[in-house]
Amino acid sequence: MLKQPTIRESREFWMFNDRVNRFSDTKVGIPGDKFSLSSITVKKGDTVVIHFYNIEDKGGDNHSFTIYQKPYNNINTVVQPSTNQTITFTAKAPGPFHMSACSINLQ
């Protein structure tokens, strides 16, 4: 029986930050941000394209997109307020990989 060839695709995702309603940064001591993507599903060999938009007003917080685990431990992109960045990588290995999107408040 012939093995079917693996079809590699380019998979695009759009991600942006938002605020949690009625959340007090001051009271809780952390930023009240949430992000539109909590997970993505792709196949090994796919090209993954993530368009990350920081919709904060100028002067707001930077946000970052990071994948910590090997073989993706070189993915760490900081997006300044009112800008966007495109993150592109090839899905090299099967399995779950944790991505992190977070606020960065540099003072």
C-alpha cells in the first residue's frame, strides 16, 4: 500500500489583545488583559503565520508572543502599542506546545 504524501499548508491566525471588563489593575496588581487566541491547531510541516495586533493606545503596554519549548524556543516577539507584528514559523514537531501572550509594562 502506498503511503499518502503529507500535504503541508500555510495556516494563518489573527490575534489581538483586549481588556477584561470591570477589572482593576490597581486593586489586583496585574494587567487585566486577555488575548483572542488561547490555542491553535496545525499539522507537522505546516507554515504557521500569526498576525498579532496590539490594540492599546500609544503610551499603553507592550505585549509579547512567546513559545518557550524546543524546537520553538527562539520565538519571542514584542509588539508595541498601536502596532502589529507577523510571526511565522514551521511546525517542526507533533505535540502540544504552550504559547504565551502577555503584557509588558516597561517603566
